[in-house]
Amino acid sequence: MSSLGERMTRPREGWLSLTLLIVMLLSLAWAVQAAGWLEKSEYLVPIALFGAIAGALLAVTPLSVAITLPVSALVGALVLVWSIGGEYFPQLSQVGRLLALRAEILDWLVALLRTGYPSELTPYALGLGVLMWTTAFIAAYTLYRHHRLVDAVVLVGAALITNMSATFTNLFGHLVLFVAAALLLWLRVTLVGRQESWVRRRVNENAEVPAAIMRSGILFAAGSIVLAWILTSVAVAAPLTSAWRNLDTVWTDLRDSADGIFGTLTNPDSRISGTSFGTRFTVTGKWISKDDVVMKVASTKPYYLRTATYDIYTGRGWTRSDGQKRQVKPGDVIFPTDTTERPIAEDPVPETVTVTMEKAVGRSLFAPGFPIQVFAPLVVYETDGQPLIGGLDAANAIGPGEGYQAKVWISHATEAQLSGAGTEYPKRIKGLYLGTKGISVQTKNLAVQLAADAGATDPYFRAKALADYLSHDTRFTYATDAPVPTTPGQDLVDFFLFDPKGQTGYCEYYASAMVMMARSLGIPARMAVGFAPGELNVDKTFTVRERNAHAWAELYFPGYGWQIFEATKTINPEFVRSSGGPRATPPPLSHARLIDLLEKEKRGTGTVSSLSSFKPLEGGFDVTTGARPGDQERGGNALLIVVLVVGALGFLFYRLRRSQRRWRFLPPAERAWLRLALAADRAGASPRASETIYEYSGWLEEQIPKRRPEIRTLADGKVWQTYSGRSMKQSAIERLEAAWRRVRLPLMWLAVRRRMGDVRPRRRR
Amino acid sequence: MHGLSRQLRVVFLGTVLVVAAFSTGIDFLFFLVYLLAGLLVGSWYFARRGLTGVRADYRVMNPRTHVGELLQAIYRIENQDRWAKPWIELWNESDLPVSLPGRVVGVQGGGSRQWIAKVTLTRRGSYRLGPLRVRTGDPFGFFGSEMLVGQATGVVVFPEVVPLPHWRLPPSPIDGTTPVRRRFEASSPLVSTVRPYVYGDAFNRIHWLSTARHGELQVKEFDLEAAADLWIVLDLDRSVHAGVGPQASVEAAVTAAASIAVRTLADNRSVAITASARRLLIQQPDRGPRVEQKILHLLANVQADGSKPLAEVVLGTLPQLRRGMTLCIITGSVERDWVRAIASLRRRGVAALVILLDRASWVEREPDPNARAELTAVRHALAEYDVPHRLVRSGDDLTEALSGRERARV
């Protein structure tokens, strides 16, 4: 056992290994930063650095684990407070940072327990910091104490891959950096192990050997990285995706259950969650609005693209009644039965819209109006288990450049039609969308007052009066940074409508007020989220940006389904309802009418608006061409396979030519015998130097008794050729060739049996 | 995962990556899959190619040598391949206490290397130096290639032989006038004097020149200060030896036996040996270098694993002793019955010498207080029968101790 001083100054793996490990950890830290889970995450770098150093130092000391772990926790806590506190509370002292962190964690816990929607970010920063410290410490400790290289590499690599898998941000450079450092570390630790083994076995190494091994290893690793890079660019496919389809529901359940805790982390590039389009949302008072392009949409008109609806108002946000998730295969009718989503009073005029995501927003799938079919794997969230759209998600995360097509039915109901729709709401609608729990009396009174002031007598015009009031009244101000109720229990809508400190907000404020006031007037309403229409391009498509993310109110009208009511100030609705048309209450839906509608829905695709660069997402297809994703990749794969097969054939041909060249000038019997000996050698049955030809052939005959005559023929030929000194006749040569052909396969089988351990190899004497 | 080998972990990791990549189609997972595949395939080929065109050989220069000397072997490796070999490991497996050092060398394409490996031999015995193992592998340690070259070689390490410049065999108790019926290959040249003839003297001992000078019959007297032959009895009864490893009393006994035998053979005398190991090993009296090799080979492989009492061994050996011989007993036994057995030798004209090992001095723990008294008793018994002896203790210089010149210790 070497002394402590020696171990500290010259640990087994050397300090260069720690440098490489730190590079791996830094690539992880930088990758987490680049993924943008938190706006402030510079602290991860020092944590990774100090974690690795602490792990290595404690590993080389003779301290037991029982002491090492508490010391690590203590040092880690100090580093975390110093680094995270320094970034989030730079103006405070170290003690102040500790107290501030403590206060935020307590607030976060209280908010999580009370509302389920905490808004503090430092607990997440702390969580990431703890994970980073733990990873760095364990990796270094494992490497230096237990000399387990694979565990250290796998731990850091798994963290990096998890991070990369959870985001669409391109982190390839970080991975390459990690891989390069990991391979160098692997090389070095393997060399150290070898050198130890040599010392143990009294094998002296020449001075140039370590450098030669490292040099060849580095060249080899660099070549492998380049090759892998090239192959990745030409051959990527996912043939096993369908095998995991059944687990998708489990995953989405898990994701939704964690949505309350991690919903505050708004990473737009996340693969695992969308931008506030989960099963619930809380009005936080801040609306992050960027100009980044989210999607390109091809449709005949500008539409509101809905992805989720909410029926329960929580006083600070919205949530959805528990329901069920239903998977719908690409191209299947989403609602093959009666649903209140369907505008049955109108004749269906379906159209197919095409959406291509320019930026990842998780799995949320956006569609206007009443979606009939989606030509991609779909998961429908049905509110309260009823055939009602609670949310639309793609079964797989939609990456940038991927898209889908949806056949939708857009209602063209006129004001007169909606005005005459009546109030015969279906029971399920009344049960879910008329709740006014938490709404103050003054809100109800305001709604009644506004309707009365407008002289509206039917639901449509009463709702229109509410929307006009919210969108035009000068008391309300549109702002993306708006106040939220500070008094515990204060209602958001009440705060927005009446509190002098309120009356400022963005779409979620306006839409919440609109929905709750409509409900107080007895009109079924729900909150819908998605994107407002984007900019019209010259090619008649629409560019939707992040700032178009929107929340709006949808009110229900019997026979006409859910109608959008835009109440947000500064948002100019892109649609105008015509006022004409008969004012008549639509008849109730008969069975024959339903059958007729379903038939019409299934028939054709309607007007298809397509995008030139449309690429269906995994599992989906293009309704115009029938092309499926992976076709190009499959082409790439086929090319790769052809290249590999041609390469393999070329290699075989080269080897064959080489062996033929080598044997070309040998006499026929000599050649046949040499072939036999080589084949037998592969089977572990090569002739011994001390054996005569007949001794060896006799032994071989015992191994392959069925080919006894052929082996004897080959042996006779060899002996005859060696001792006669004469040329062999053509008939004899042919006999030899035939014998060789017959004995070739049994020898190959002998080689296989030897590989399987069925035959013991012949020991050399 | 702890118990899994590194290769198995890599295979497990690769399987997980392949399933994940083909399930998700994520490009960086494919990058890792391709990288791992490239590394594994490349490593396999690297390792496989590593010994292509490599020729290696070794030769032990002195397969029979003594403890304390160097065992030397010449190694040679040649790379007939075009590719350089970054590292090739060569070593012999052996059961030597300290094996011959192997070597890791890099060999250029078409190049060769040669070197001599040496190791100091510390233990006597017969050892096996296995065939030359030539091994290489890929830089990442996934795969390895190995080949065996040549055949196993036997190495015999003879016991250490100390110089005995002052060694003298005890004089034989005969005067040299008694005709010896046995045919000697060489008659003794050591005529010391002449004396008048008495009845019974052999006629062939009459010195005619002196007879003529004195006018009466004179016969030669031979000086038989040294006996003609030496018979060594090496007591390997496990109960009379102590200590372990190179510091055991049996090593001192074997070294003493080897040194005495070599010294005596160097004087062109016949030497025989009886070793009472697990089996009774007997080398009949003979002389010459071949006998020396036989005796040293025998002594190289004996251990203190016998169970036969020395008295029994001596009694078994006595019939084979001839007049004029010297019996040399090397033992650590403090039993006195064997002393009585050799007491009769004087009458038979056989000299005796005892190399007595002080067994207690090799005992690491506190020695038995009776041991010294027993040893003294044996020495007294030997003195009583006028049998010369040399006392050897642990740590003694054998050259001095066997010559009887050691400083007396109380």
C-alpha cells in the first residue's frame, strides 16, 4: 500500500485522467446550459469542476465511505450555495444567499402543496446543481477509488444522453466533445491497467510503448468518430418505434403527472413537454413572447390552431376534468360517434391543413375547428371521458422539420344562425362547461349588466357584448408582464375586472374573464389554448411565431359546436362572421343525419393545402403523395447496405485473389493438401510438426468419418506428389478437387463445433 | 453490474443504445451506436491483425545453474508484416520463484528486436519455463490475441555450492598396509615411509630399493590421511529440520552436502550420497563431472519430507561402506542412537564426519531450553566415540563452519 502522500501526488489513474473526466463533465454542464432548462445556469460549470475535484481527492484519501459521503454533502452544499446564490442573488452575502435560497424553497413547497403551480425557479436550479454535483462526485470517486472506468463514463454519458433526449436543441458538439474525452480517458485508464498488469507479471515495457499505444488509440478513436459522424448523416431510421407505441400512454401519464411540478420550466425546445399546453396551466403574470418561428401552416384561411381546452377554473388558472386518453391511428376518424364538437347544423365542408413545425413544442398537435382526421399517430384527451376535445397530442415528439396533416371541419355559422341556436344545451355540456365556482357576485353582475346594456337577448349577442367590452373598454390594458393577485384566495378574474391594480393582462386574463362571465350568463364556455393565426406569406401559407401563442374563449352553440370569441385587447380576430342567414333553431341530430355526416367526413380529403417542404412525422404520411417518413432514410440505408455489401465482397475477392496467387504455382496435390490443412487449422485441428501425412490424415478421418475416402484421397495425392516427382494426370487432379469440395463443408462444420465448444482443439506438442 | 467484465458491460451498453436508437430514430443515439460498432469492429480487427506476420523465439542460455547465479534467456521477435505493431508482449509462464522478466516492445513493419532477459535464481529445484507467450490487443482493451511459441523448457537450479578451500576429509583409521581385495582404479600415491617386513605383509608392498639399501626386506607404508571415497548421508527427516524457505535448515544441509560433494569430486574421489527424503534416494559411489551433475540434480529436488530416523538410515547404509571410505552425516538430529551406530565404523576402517545442524538456531520462535542440552549431549557422544563433527548454526558462513575453523560459540 503506497503512502498517502504518494497516492495524493501520484494516484493510480494519474491527474491527467481527472482532467479528461472534467472535460466530460463540462460537456455535460454546457449541454444542460445550452438546452435552456433555466435562464440562469452558469453555476453548473463550477459545480461540475469542484464536484470532480472533491470526488477525486476524497477517493485517494483512506477515508471510509461513511465519512466521505457526509464530507461530500457538506462541501457540495457550500459550493451550491456559493455558485447558485452567486448567480441568483449576486447582491447578497453568502449567509444572505443561503437564507434567500431557503425562503424560495419553502415558498415553492407551499405553492406546490396549495396550488400545485409554484413559480420560484431557484429550487429547480438547486435540483440541477445537486444532480450535477452528485454526478461529478460519484464519477470521480468511482474512477479514483474503485478504478471503475466504465461506471464513470456511463454515469456521465447517461446524464448527457438524458439531457439530449429531452430537448430538440442541437447538442451534437457537446456529445462529440464528451465522446472524445471519454475515449481518451478509456485509452489512458486501459494503459494504466495494462502497465499494472505488466509490473505484476514482471513484464518490462520499452519506453516507446505507452506513447505508441496512445498514438494508435487516438488515431483509431478519431477515425471512429469521423466514421460514426458520416454514417449518422446518411443512415438513421426508427423501425422499432411501433414496438413501443403501447408504452406511449404510460409515458404521457408520467409526463402529465410531473407537469405541475416542472411546468414552470418553460423550455421551448423540450421533447418531453410543450409550451404551457399541458393538462393545466396557471396564470403566472408573465408571457414570454419571442419572434421565433414555431410552425408553417398551409390552409385556405387564417385559423386559430387549438391544441388543448380546459373546463375547470381554479381561480388562478385552468385545468381539465379527468378523462381518458385515446390513441388514434393515422388517418382514422377521431370521433366516429356523436360528439358535441361537431357542427351538425352545417353541411360539412372539410379541408386538409398542413402544419410543419419549425421549432419543437413538445408533442402538442394543433388543429383548427373540428378535427376529423389527423394523418399522424394521435393521442386524444377526452374531457371527463366524453367525446370532447380536451387536448390533441402527437404520439411521438414532433421535431423541427417534421409535420402533419389534419382534415378539419371549419364552422361557417353566421351571426343569425348562432343567434338562433337556442339554449338547448346537451346535458354533458351543461355539466362540464357552466361551472362558476369561485366567481364573485360582482363579476356575475357585471356580465348581466353588460348583456342588458347591449340589449342582447340571445346567447350569441350577449357573448358578443362581453367580448366587445373586454376588448374595447379603455380600463383594460394589454401587457405581457401583468400583475397577479397577491392576496391569498383572491380570484384572478375578479382581480382583473375590478381591482385597480389589476385590469392589465394578456390573453389568459381576457379569455378567463370572457369564459367565466359567459358561464355566469348560462352560456357554456371553455378555455382553449394554441396559436392565433400567423402572418400570411406570398405562397399563401402562414408563418406562426412564438408570439402568436394564444388563449381564447370558446362558447358552445347547439348545432354549431364550439365558437371562438376573441376578447383579448390588441388581438384582431382574423375571421369575421357574416351576419346573414336564417335565424332558426337547428333541429336535433337524427340517426340518419349522423350516419350521413360520418360518411361525408370519411369521404376524401377536401381541399388540401400543402407545404412544399412537408415531411410527415414518424408514423404519419402525406395524404397527397402517400409518402411516409423514413422513405429517404431507407434509401440512405439501402445505399449504405449496398456500399457495405460491395465492400465486403471486394474484401473477399481480394483475399481470394491473394490466396490464389499464393497457391497458383503449387502442384495440384500440394495445393489441395494445403487447403485441407488450412481449413483444419481453422477448426483447431492443424497437423503437428511431428506427424506424418498419413498419421494426420488418419486422425482427421476419425474426426470426420463420413469423409474418410476423400481425406485419404487428398493424403495419397500429397504423398504421391511429394515422392514421385512426376506430373499428375488431369483425372487425378479432378479427383483431388472433388475430394476437396466434399471435405470442405464438414471441415467448416468442425470449425463451428469447435467455436461452440463441442470439439476440443488439438493441443500442439 | 459490478461483477460484470468490462466487455460484458460494453455489450450491455451497446444493446441498450441499439434498441434506443432504432426505437427513437434520434441521430445522436445512432452516432453512439455507429461509434461503438466502429470501435468494437475496429478493435477486433486491430487485435486480430496484431500478431499477423510476427515471428518470435527464445532460448535459455543456461538451463542448469546454481542458486545465486543468473538465469539468462535470449528473446527475439520479428515483424514480417508491413504494419508496425505498437505493442507486443512476450513472456514465459514459469514456476520459478522469480520468473524471467517479460517485455513489451513495439516493432516496426519489417523490423525485429532481440534482448537478453536475466533473473537471479533464489531457490533450488526443477522448474518449468513454459512456451513463449506472445500477446497483443487493441488500444481500448476490448480484444486480445495471443500465440504460444516454442516448447516448454526445464530449468534445474542446483543448490548453492560454497567454496571449501580448507576442507579436509578425516583420516581413515587404517594404516594402508592391509591388502584391499577390491580393485582400485588408481593406487594411492601417498607413500609416507618404509619399515621392516613382518610376517603377513603383502609382497607387493615390498620396497625393493630400500630393501637393497638396508639389506633387509622393507615394506612401504601408505599415508591414508584422506579416505579414498566419501559417502554422504543427508538426513531429511522432517522432524530434524526447522525454518521455512531459503532460510530453512534443510537448505543449509543441502548446500553443505553439495559443497562437500563438489569439493571431494574435484579431488578426483568417488562420492556417494544417501538422502532420506520421502523416498530413500541413493547415488552409488562414482567420480567425475557426470556424477557431480547427478548429485546436484538429486540435491536440487530433495525436501525435508522424510520420516525415517537417521539411525535406521545409517544402519541401512553401513553394509555398503567399504574400508577406506569416509561417511559424512549431515543431520540436525539430537537423538543419540545413530551415534552408537557409527561408533562401529572405526573398527571397519571407515572414517566418519558429522555435520551437525543446530536445529534450535533455525527455530523462529523461542527455542526449546532442552535443545541446547540435547545438542551438547550429542556432541559429547560424538566426542566419546572420537567422531569429528562440525556444528552449523543458522547464519553461519558454511565455508568456515565446514572447515572446522569457526570461532567457538558458547
